[in-house]
Amino acid sequence: VNMKKNEPLTIQIKEKENKLVSIIFEGKFNIESVPFFDDKYYGLINSDIKTIHLDFKKLSYIDSSGIGALIRALNVAKKSDIEFILYDVQDEIHKILQQAYIEKYFTFRESGPT
């Protein structure tokens, strides 16, 4: 499996009906891209949203820094009563989350809204 570790992270944010926001990831989520994610994510939290979908279909890589950012994002969502769902997580990414013993904290779904 090609993990494409040299791809920068791109994030596209789509605001939907019913106070739902979809965050579409592409590339690698690592120590270099965490500040970029934090900027985008914490800017959303202040808005009036009820559900956040993180679309990982095109996420090629995640490291411990990306995992830490995900956990912080989940905790902030829970404190704000925002539903936090990971969509279309690729097998390699799912294995990394399992190896970090954190997949039990997340809700996973297939074919998320794009």
C-alpha cells in the first residue's frame, strides 16, 4: 500500500442542511498538517452546528500527531453536544487507529455525504 507520505493535507469544508458540516480530508494528516486542521476545525465549532462528518475517503496517512488532533477534536465536539462521525475510513487508516487503541471512541460509517 502506498501511504503517500509526501502529500500535503487539503481540507474542504461543506456546510449542509440541518446544522451538519462535512470536512473532507485529502493527503496526509501528520505533525505538519495539525495546525492547519486545528485552524479550520476550531473555526467551525463556534458556529451553530449539530453534526460533524469527517470524510476520510482520500486520507492517505495519519501519524500520532494527527491522531492526537482527532481526539482533541472529538472531545471538543462532545463538550459542545456535536455528533462526530468518521466516514469512509480506509483500511490502512483504520488499522492505525486500532493499533493506537482509540477506534472505540469514534463512530465509523460508510459512504458519507460529500
